[in-house]
Amino acid sequence: MALASLSKEMLEAHPWPAQMDRDVLVRCIDECGACETSCTACADASLAEEDVVDLRKCIRLCLDCADVCDATGRLLTRQTEYVAATARAHVSSCRELCAACAEECERHAQHHEHCRICAEECRRCEEACSAVLDAIS
Amino acid sequence: MALASLSKEMLEAHPWPAQMDRDVLVRCIDECGACETSCTACADASLAEEDVVDLRKCIRLCLDCADVCDATGRLLTRQTEYVAATARAHVSSCRELCAACAEECERHAQHHEHCRICAEECRRCEEACSAVLDAIS
Amino acid sequence: MALASLSKEMLEAHPWPAQMDRDVLVRCIDECGACETSCTACADASLAEEDVVDLRKCIRLCLDCADVCDATGRLLTRQTEYVAATARAHVSSCRELCAACAEECERHAQHHEHCRICAEECRRCEEACSAVLDAIS
Amino acid sequence: MALASLSKEMLEAHPWPAQMDRDVLVRCIDECGACETSCTACADASLAEEDVVDLRKCIRLCLDCADVCDATGRLLTRQTEYVAATARAHVSSCRELCAACAEECERHAQHHEHCRICAEECRRCEEACSAVLDAIS
């Protein structure tokens, strides 16, 4: 089963779902999961490259981004006793980190396919976070 | 983009990929991500149920399973300087936890749709871990 | 060895440390670790209480707080290619979540010792985050 | 407050603690937290070293070890509906990874102080895991 359908099915099965646009929420949960994987893989692939010295900032930001996306995906998955203020602060921080990571990966996109793919995924996650922030306000 | 294609694309872009069947590996990485989400959602939905007292073991195992699946997905995503022995020990532990969590969720599957869905996902992740263990040997 | 000394020793052994007050940074890394443990334990102890139904919000916020403190501790531990803007956004989100979790745990502090201890730890982590934010500006 | 006392206080405040030697359990929870921090810091410091190319295996194992120690610390912290079999499998995997990470860090201990400190921490965590495994049987 695709992850997207799974997240949606799980949210629909919750006895007490949060009041937020379901599709916007599902998209952000799924992009956070994809971005954690993408950033973990890009940090690891960059570490194996010959020009690893030039990829230090990329590796560091990918590791940060994986950690924050993981936490964000978990926070957004939880619907019980949802608190808008804490969700807003965290998703906002996640969006900023995705943007910083995308920007750095884009600098290496022409030389490294994994950076190109990861930059695209970070941009998708950044957009999904923006959509959640719009939906919360 | 579906997570499955993303993981595969990232593995193919690695300069120094591990010697393991690519499809088996991708499947397990993706199921670990799906299972982390599913278990996080099931623990949270169970917490909101009226019969939460009967779901304590389900919640506890779901929280454990989410944590271990997250770590397993990250370990398997990394291809640089892959060590078979540590991968084997960790995937084996993950398989055992997925099985225990599935068994407990199955006990509540008739009463709670989220337990039914989560049990199925845990079984898929358990199978994906088994396939990785077969591929390593 | 106490965790505090370990974090400090590791920061001092870094070839390229971030430009931030070392003691403020070490304190926040250590409080994030302590708060992750405290919140994980409080969520679990609350789940086992007879009045678990009244502790749903406490459990949910503790789970969130553990996840965000873990990510924050990791981000602050990394000194290579440190970016102040992303650190600021994330530590700010962590401080907000610690405050929300402390407030909820304080409501149950008279009935549950684990909530009292956890509330105190969340306040310490909130203060340590505030000190980092002051040090970054 | 030192993390060690906090973990112990929280375990003692649990309404339904697991049947395991309290000191052995507290020590392992605390070492897992210390080892997650130590390995996160060592991976990051190694990335900044001039001989990063020779430290690839060290970085990879430190990242793995941080992830697994985090999951292990969480699993052991949870006392509600404790299941010995899953704890055993996971702590066993954690011990193996700590040993592998220690062995690699020891190879660089003479050149890099952070590897020396991290190797020692990994060995302490390995021993703490062994003590838990002895206590479970």
C-alpha cells in the first residue's frame, strides 16, 4: 500500500480527529516521511563522494533536516488533544530547515544526482509545510 | 512522488551502493517508514478511545515499534561502509517487534479499524524484514 | 561519566566549533536529553495510571516534547557548518513545546509524582532553550 | 539535576514498574542517552576533520549507533506492559552496534580526541547493555 493512502486511512480511523483539512495534513505527514528518507540517503551518499570535503554543509543540513522532518511527521500524525500553537511553531521551523537544505542541495545538483533528487524532495516538503501553516491560520 | 520510487532513485544515485538485492532493500526501507507512521497513528488513536485502559499494551508496543522502525529505516538507507552483522542484528530485532505489535493490534482489530490497519502494516514490515534477512545470508 | 561533562568534552574536541557560548550550549544539549527521557517516562507512567483518561493531553504533549527535544539536542550537538537561522527557529519551537508540556504536567503534579518531576524538567529545558536564543542574537 | 538521578526518580514514580533490577536499568537508559549524544558529536566532528575520507566508516557507524541508542533508551524507559522478549532482541542489537562503533572509533583514537572519548562511551554503553541482558535472563 502506498504511504499516502495509509496515512489517510489512519487519520480517518481516529475517534477524535483534529479540525484541519485532511488532504493538506496527509500530504505534509507523507512529505515529512519522504524527506527524512531522502535526506538520510543524501547525507550518506555525499559522505561516499570523492568531493566529500565540499559537501560538508550539505551533509550537516541533511542530517538536521532528517531529524526535524521525523519529529514533524510524528507531531502532525497525532490528533489527540491537538494544540495549534505548538504545531504552528514546529511546522514553521521544519519549513525553514527544508528550505535551507534544498538551497544547499541545489548547489550540488548538477554534479550529484542524489543532491538533485533530495533538493526536489525538500522543496516538496517545504511546500507541504507552508500549506499546513496556511490551513492552521 | 511515491516514497517507494524516491528510495529506489536515491539508492541508485549512491556512488558506492551496498551489495544487496535493491528491490528487497527498497521495500524494507519503505515499509519501515510506513510502519513508523502507522504505529504512531495507532498509539494516538488508541489513546483517544473510550476503552483506552484495554489498549495499554497496544499503545506501548506501537510506540516501541515506531521508534525501532525509524532506526531500522535509517540504518538500511545508509550504504556507505555497510556492515552486514550489525544490519542483521537490528533488522532481526525489528522483525520481532513488528510481529509482537501486529499480534497485539490483531486482538483489537474487530473493534478498532486503526488497529486492523496497523496490524496489517506491521505484518508487511515483518515480511519485508524477513526478506532482508534472507538476502543478507 | 555524567552526561554534562561528556557533551562538553565532545564540543571541546571538535576541530571547528560553533561560535556560541560553550556552557550555554552544553546546558541546552544536556537538558534536551534529560527532557526526552523525562517526557518518555511520564507519557508511559501516565498511560499506566487509573485516571489515564484525564491524562490524555499530558501523554500527547509528552510524546511530542520527547520527539522535538531529541531533534533539538542533535541539531545543537552538530557544530560543522552551523547556521544560526535554522537553529534559532528550531530551538524557539522546542522552547514553546517544553512550556506547553510543563503547563499540562503542572496541572497533575499534585496527584502524580512523575508529572511533578517532568514539569520541573520541562521548565529547565525551556530555560536552557531561552538561554541559547539569547546567546544566538 | 544529573540525568542519572532523573531517570531513577522517574522509574520510581511509575505506578506499575517492570520487574528488573532498577540500577541496571537506569544505568543502561542513561548510557544510551550519553552514547546518542557522543556518537552524534563524533560523526559531526569527524565530518569536519581534514582526513574525513579515512573517517567514513566511523561517521556511518556513529550515525547508526546514535539512532539505535535513542530507540533503545526509549524502549527501556517504558515500563507499562513490558515484554522481555522484544527488549532482549533490541538491547542485544544495540550492544552489537556499540561494540562495532567502539572498535572503529578506537582505530582513530590516537589521532582524534573525539574518537577516543566516543569509543570509551560506546564501551560503557555496550557494558550497560550486557548487564541488562544478564538481568533479563
